[in-house]
Amino acid sequence: MKSISNHQKPAVSDSPVSARLSEQELNAAKNARYQAGASNNWGRYLWPVCALIILLVVNLVLDPSFFSLSYQDGRVYGSLIDVLNRCAPVALLAIGMSVVIATGGIDLSVGAVMAISGAVCANLLLTPDVALITVLFVGILVGIIAGLVNGSLVSYLGIQPIVATLLLMVAGRGIAQLINQGQIVTFQSDSFAFIGVGNWLGLPMPIWIVVGMLVVTQLLLRKTALGLFIESVGCNASASRYLGINDKAVKLFAYIIAGVCAALAGMISAANIQGADANNAGLWLELDAILAVVIGGASLVGGRFSLLLSVLGALIIQTLATTIIVSGLPAKFNLLIKALVILMVLLLQSEKFRKQLNGLFSTKTSNNKFGEAQ
Amino acid sequence: MMAKRFLPLWITTGLLIVLFIIGSAQFEGFGSLRVITNLFSDNAFLLITALGMTLVIISGGIDLSVGSVIALSGVVCSVLITQYQWHPVAVFALVLPLGTLFGALMGVLIHEYRLQPFIVTLAGMFLARGLATTISEKSVEIDHPFYDAVSDFGLLLPGNAWLDASSMLFALLLIVIVVIMHFTRLGTNIYALGGNEQSAVLMGVPVKKTTISIYAASSFLATFAGIVFTFYTFSGYALAGVGVELDAIAAVVIGGTLLTGGSGFVIGSVLGVLLMGIIQTYITFDGTLSSWWTKIVIGLLLFFFIVLQKLLNRNNKLHA
């Protein structure tokens, strides 16, 4: 590969295309592109942040004490903290899901992986003479194994991601029930429960776990070339392969991240209830996670991701759920409103719909710009 | 080539027969006509849903909303019959077109706005389930002479086997769908669309009309399945049919339909549902195996069939 690129270097600089464009023109074109990219980036943050602010303002109107925080027994209390705390599992899943979606895949198995890791941890805690660190390690190992299974099915067997992860989604809950012997396994372990209900520096532990995972993943993906590789594979896997990117390994890696995030989320929810419920742990959370990523503005086709936006998406979902409760509407409207929100977000992402919308708003001025309209 | 196309179908049929023989040899009463008719009547709603799912998957799409549509259709039926005293036939005449419209709207979104079927039908799933819970959170019982008549209607077969109305309705729908898929232009268009959308456009396939028809048909069948489900349970419940979409997708894959679209048979999905049903029956007869083994076995089966499809496809590509 190296020798080829060396041979091509002089050829490129002599090519007619670059000869025709002057240095200045090239720079101008480059600058325009950078600027377009930059403004685009801003736009990506604008809508989700606006949505969250609107939701928070609605909450404030409905319940004036919504933003009030109080400090008691070494922990900050308040509705905002509750929202952050409750959205932790979905936020964790959304971090992993956004990486997988960026590679052009999807992971339906995260809910089942949550159930498995919860079940494994609960049973290990019941076994005498197992150190807490081993339990945590094995729990995360479950996520890594799940990611390896999903990832190798997708990249090495070339199975469609929806189908490959559907396998573990169906079988995973069975495996979790098998580990639990069909029962809800409860345990008494204050140290393990700490990751679900404990506090550190005045904030609930799940929030710290999300922040930690967010920072670690962000550093791993954005401070190394991995993130770029992931986006490149998501844009075009075969083109990336010709560039020398090991697209299969990159995909495998993405599913492992998703698996680890799911395992962590599973441990949090097991620690929360001090028990492992194979049937209900993480049930349908994969859909919420996908939704969070979509609300965060990532395209399901892949090619780009923003971990922060996905976590923001998870926050929006949780705030919406809280808003519905605060507003006094029965909780049964939750799904309906969620569905309408998804539809709106989806339509706003569609180019044609935006054009139609623009057409609606610009009809008054269209007479002046008749020539430009085409 | 021909044989290869049918290979997954033969394997599913073979497994079905082998399991039936093993069951019959092991347990008394397993190898009877009654077990077979029960297989149909217990799974009638899933069979009907799987028919629609097959169309969608052959066209290269996916429909996650079917489970919720079943629940919505059941809830609307039961509320109208029980609380508003409508006649069931009038209710069906209202619910079926509405369900079809629901699917058609999803089709419009998918085609017009170039949205992924996966996410549009996911939204549809939330919407239908949300509507169902909004209408009634509690299970609504249906007590109507018409339902009694439906449950009394059936054919007594030898061996005390009972072919009920739901199974007959399913058989009717199966014939209609098979005719549509193999003897009409719409069927050819669906296969073409799943094979390659660009080529389909170039060949003059009306993509918009076909896409909308496919999702409309899937929702129609899911609505129908919801009605059949009320025959089975005599009630409508907003949380009914959770996860049915996954069972239907699994049945379609086990039946040998390619998930990338363009190839597969409706009858394969029927065999897929029956295979899953017979595994369940076997586990029930056994009594010592726990029900979660069903999930694991179905997962393994799925894996086996997906790998099989992959291998078959690889060979096809080499020959082409």
C-alpha cells in the first residue's frame, strides 16, 4: 500500500484538475466548506437543546418548584436530579447505540443484555466468597461477550444488524431466565446497591456512571482516530476498506461498546431494585435508546454520531415523561405523546418535509424571489 | 437454482415433521390430529400477522407496528361492542378500513419522506399502543351472541379434532395472499421492489403505489389478527400482542424469506409459525423443560436459518 501512495503523490499534484484551479480559489472553496460544516454543527445542537429548554419551561410553568434543589444528608434533592437519575440507563444505552448506529448498524439486543448482566451479577452476589470487584468485572465481561457475539455476526458473517441483534434479543431473555432459574433473584449487598442508589459528591451514583462513560467514550473516539473510522465505515464500509480501515474490526468494536454500556445499565437497574428480573429488566429500553439517538439528530443510515446529543436525546425523553406526570395527565398518554414526538422529529429530519415546510412559510415572499425559487 | 430457492422451505418442513415424529414417539396424544388443529387455532392470529410481515419483508422493509395494531384493533372492537352495544360485524366493517388506513399512512411516510421503515413503524408501534392504552387501560370483556356463535362454529374432524373459525379465516386469507403474490402484478412488483428498488423504478414498477399497498396490507392483516385474537380471548386488552412483531419476523426468517428482500414464500412463514408452535407444544407436553427454553431454541433456530441463507446467497453470487 505504501509504495502505491508514494507513486501517486507526484501524479496528483500534476493532475489537470488542480492545475486549473488557482491556489486562492482552492482555499476559498475549502474555507466555504469548513464554514458550512461549522454552521451545520451548530444547527445540530440547536434543535435538541431548544426542545429540552421548552420542555423544562413547560415544567416550570406547571410546577414552580421544579427547579428548586435542596441539600440533605449529603445528597442534593430535586426534580432535576430525579430526571437525571432516572434517565441514566437509557442515556448509557444511547451512548452505545449511537456508536453502533454511526457504523450503519443497530443493536436491538441491549435490553436483553441488561437482563443477562443483571442476572449474572445477582447470582454471583449470592455465591459466597466472591469479591465485589469480581462481580463488577464479570458483569462488564457479559457486555463484552454480548458485543463480541453481535459484532462477529454482523461483521464476520455479514448478517444484517437488525437480524443479527434480534437473535440475542430473543434468546438473551431466555438465557437470563435460565441463569435466574425463572425467578426474580434478590440479593442483599449494600456495596453493590451503591451503584444504583448510592451518592457520591452529593449526586446519585448512576449520574456519575453516565458522566464517566460519556467522558471515557468521548475521549476514546474523538481523541483518537477511532471516531473518524467509525463514521467512515458508516458512510461507506467498502470505501473505508479500500482506504485501509479494518471495517470489520471497527464494527466489532462498536458493538462491544454497546454491549458494555448495556451491561452497566443492567447493573444499575439490578442495583436499584436489589434484584434481577429477567422478564422486565430493560424491557423495550432498546427502543428508547434508538429514539434518543434519533432525537439527538443522528441519521439511522449511519455516518455520524454525537454522544452528547444522544445523551441529550435520552434527557429529552425522560423530561417528557416527567412533564406528562407533572402536568397531571394520566400516564397512559405517555406512549401517545412519545409517538407524536418521534413522528415530528422524523419529519423534521426529512429533506422533503423541510422543503414543504419552507414552501408554506415562503409563499408570501415567493413573488419577489421567483427567479431564485427554481 | 430452483432447488436452492426451496431449500430453506424443505429444511423447515423437515424439522417440523421430525419434531412431530419425535413428539409422537415420546408422548402419548402428541401425534394426533387434535394437536395439529390446536396448533392452527392457538396461533391463528400470529399466522395472519406473519402473512403480512412476509409481504413487507419480501419488499425489503419491516413492520414493527403489528403487535400494537393487534392490541389497538382488539381494544377498539371490545369497547365498541361492550360499551357502545355495536354489532360485531359493524365494528369489523369500521375497524378493518381504519387499520388499513393506518398502514397506508405509514407507507406514505416511508415513501414520500424517504424515512426508514424501521423507525416509521417503530413510531407507528408507539402510536397504536398509545391509542390503545388511551382508549382503555383495562382489559374489556366481550359478551355477545355473535362471539358465541363464532366459537361454536367449526368442523369436527376425526379424532375429536376441532377446526375452528379462526383457522378457516386464516386459510382463506392465505389463499388470497398466495394468489396476490404469485398470480398478480402487485405480487411481482413486491418481489421486484425487494430485489432492487432502483431496477424496479427503471422497470416501471409503481414504487409509491406498491409501497403504500404493502404497508396497508400488513396493517390490514394485523387488524384482522386483532379481531381473530378477540375470538380467542373474548376480550380486548391494550397490552395484548406485546412482542408479536418479533415472533412474526422470526417466523418469516425461519420460513426462508430473505431479510434483505426480494426472495421468499408466504407459505414458508406459515411453516415457520407452525415450527415455533410445535416447539412450544413439545415443551408443554414435556413439562419438565421450562418455558424459557422456547426462547433459546427459537434464537438458535433463527441463527441456523440466517447462516443457511448467507451460505446459499454466497453460492448464488459465485454462480452469477
